[in-house]
Amino acid sequence: MLSWFRSKKLPSVALSLAMLALMTAAVSYSPTLYRWFCAATGYGGSVTVKRSTDGESYAQSDAIGPAITVRFDTNVAPSLDWEFKPEVTSVETHIGLPTTVYFIAKNLSDKTIVGRATYNVTPDAAGYYFTKTQCFCFTEEKLKPGETARMPVVFYVDPEMLTDMTAKSIRTITLSYSFFRQEADTAAIADARPLADASKADAEALARTKEAEFEPAEVRRR
């Protein structure tokens, strides 16, 4: 196809537009490609939406659904000399209600260490509807010797779950995090996000603006 375009000597702008159209069509079938494409090109604008974290504003809202329990589970790989735990082991909230919780990480070693977290939501059927802020997941995070970070996470359970025959009866969800050590040289340590300072800034922004950014459901399930 590219050789055909070149043989016709189309202007480079026209060629770029043609390739953009092809890429747009391709990524529409894959949420992973869609997010990558938007992040890489800026196409389609932001892939996040802002929601209020002020629970009082939802008190009379039809968006609030039944009560639901969210439990928190944390794990640390043996090679990572950190302590990592939730401030509370579970919360009682409501479907559709943005809820803020905090996790604590502490470097128990005498050197700066870089860690990286992954997360999982169970039951699996609830994972489609569990929406949380971009937080400390999938990012190289560093803690100095003895340093502690208090990390905010804001989440809500999408009310659309109540229309899903396989998920509508779920009333307990578990959010699990696992932290792994990342082998890092001096340059990698310098580039890693300072977890304590960044988390403090995130918490202050939440308190100040009373809103958080979420990835919209139409992107997550596209």
C-alpha cells in the first residue's frame, strides 16, 4: 500500500492523513492500542474524565447505588525491602460513589530503592466496572532510606455493573496491589518518580480541588 501511495506521488500531508485514518480504524478494536495511540499522538484528547470527590454532592444523586464493600490486599516481593499496607483493610461505600483511601509504603533499607506496583481486581466480573485514579501503578517509584509515602487512591464502582447479569449481584470487591523491586542504576534511580513527594502532592491536590481524574468506561471497554 505504501508503495502505491509513493508511486502516485501523493503529498506527504495526504499520506500522513491516510495513515492516520488506518491507525484510527485499527486501534478502535483494541483498548490497549487505543490508549497507546492517544497517549502517543494526542488524538482524541485526554483519555481521562474528572469527577468530584465530595461525597455530599452525590447524596441526592441517582448515580448512587447499593452499598458495597471494597477490601484491600497488599503484597511485597521478597527482593523488595519495603513495608507496604493499606491504612484500612476495607471500606463500606456505595456503587457510583467516588471513595478515597490511602496506602502506606516505607523503605526499610539503608539505600534508595526503586519499586514498581501492579494491581488486580476480583471477582473478575467486577474488574470491568472498578474505576480508579491513575496512581502508583506501573510506574518506577523510588523511596529514600527510611522514607515513608502515604499514597492516595480514589475509586468508584460504575453503576453499569447493576445491568450486567454476571456482575450485578456482587457486593464485595478486592483490590490487590503487589510491589516488585526494579534493578536500577544511578540514571534509573534519578529518573524514577519520588513516591513520597509525589504522593504528598497528589493528596494536597485532592484536598484542594475535591476532584480526581478517571479513565472513562467507554475507553476501558472499547
